[in-house]
Amino acid sequence: TVTAPSDTIHVNDSLHITGASLTLSAGDDALRSDTSIAILGGGITVNSCSEGIESPEILIEDGDITVTSTDDGINACGTETADGSLPGITINGGTLNIDSSDDSLHCAGTMQILGGDLKLASADDGIHSDTDVIIGSESDATNYTSPSVDISYSYEGVEGVTVTMNSGSVMVYSTDDGFNAAGGADSSGNSNP
């Protein structure tokens, strides 16, 4: 258990979590890496924070993750990664429960949700990419169970410049658009014509 007035865990290099059990309360970010974060298993509970998990590259393979945040729940931030690509999020598995005041999942680059069980609630967008959102695997198009995404509250459920749904299921409650790849007149849009 870690409580801190700023970041609870902040590393300059890559952060890999393989099986830890963490309970975090942060004044700023709960988990932050300046390069990349990979969560391969374990349990992470963030009781309070600004942003729950933040890094230019985020990979979630497995684990049980719960985040309550006043900003984004999980955020791939920055302008570009070490290889020159935009910051991205890849979720291949695990269980995520996120309650956020801003986007539950947000990234500047491609967001790939290929597996896992996601329960999201947001005062803004449940899932937001500044470029592309890909849900499910193209090679698994008849699988309607994985990934499973339940957005119980949001302004917009899923937003990106492009949104591709290959497999799995997505349930959305939104006060504006359920799926948005068209931009919009308000400040949350992606500038699509």
C-alpha cells in the first residue's frame, strides 16, 4: 500500500508488473513511466489519483486493475514514442474497472482492445483515441464474447478518427454519441469533417 502527495510510482525507464498486489492513492499519477508500462498480471487498485496509469506506451496482458481517477483512468501521453510512433494502448486481456472524471481510456495514437473484460464509467469518453480505435481481432470475427466492454456511463462511449470493431461485444450508455468517428462541434471532437 502506497500513499503519496504526487506520483505513487514514477520511473524514468520501462515499468513491468508481473504479479504484484498494489493498493495506491496518489495526489497526481498512481503509475507513471516516462517510456512504457507493461502489466502482465497481478492486482492493482488505485483508490484516488489524477491519472491512474500514464506512459507513452501501455500494454496490458493480464491482471485485475481498478482505478478511480479525477482525470483519465489510463492515458498514453506525449507526442511520440522512442520509435517515432504516437503513444498507444494495447489491451490483450485482464479485468479493468475504471471510474474516471475524464476519459476512462485515452491515447494520442492507436488504441487496440483485443481481449479482456472492461467495465468503464466516465464523465467524458469511455474510450478515446486521437487517431484509431480497434476493438477485437479481425481473425476472430465470430467471437462475440472477447473483448467484453461495458461502458455504464459516458458523454461519448467510443471516439476516434476511425473506429473498427472486429469482434467482441460493446455495451454503451452515453449522453451524446455511442460511437463517434465523425468529429463534432464541441471541444471533444477529433476534427473529422
